[in-house]
Amino acid sequence: MLPEMYSCCKNQPSWIFVYENEEVYSICETHFNSDAHRSMVKSVMNLKSHKEYLPNLIFEGILIETV
């Protein structure tokens, strides 16, 4: 069974954030920069490229993919 996905707002999502508690959120470009959404993030995926990134690096603007 797949986890339920939540959205940050009604804008077009660009990112998927998976949190340490296994909650999954679709995040728009505007809310990507919101500190409120960045706490306890386990992984970040870009919806267009389907690439997964290390949260602590992508939030600093460094695009290093996870393996």
C-alpha cells in the first residue's frame, strides 16, 4: 500500500518531499524555499527529472543526486 500524499497548496507541484515519519508531500516551487517544509526531510525528488537529491545539499543549492 502506497502512503497518502499531501500537497503544500493548490499550485502545480515540482518536488516530492518524504519526511522522516514517512509522510509524503508534493511541494510547489514557491514553498520549496519555505523553512516550514524543510524540517525533518528524508529525501527530495524532482517531479520533472525523477531524480532524488540529498535534502541538506539541495536546500543549500547543491544538486547532488543520491545513489
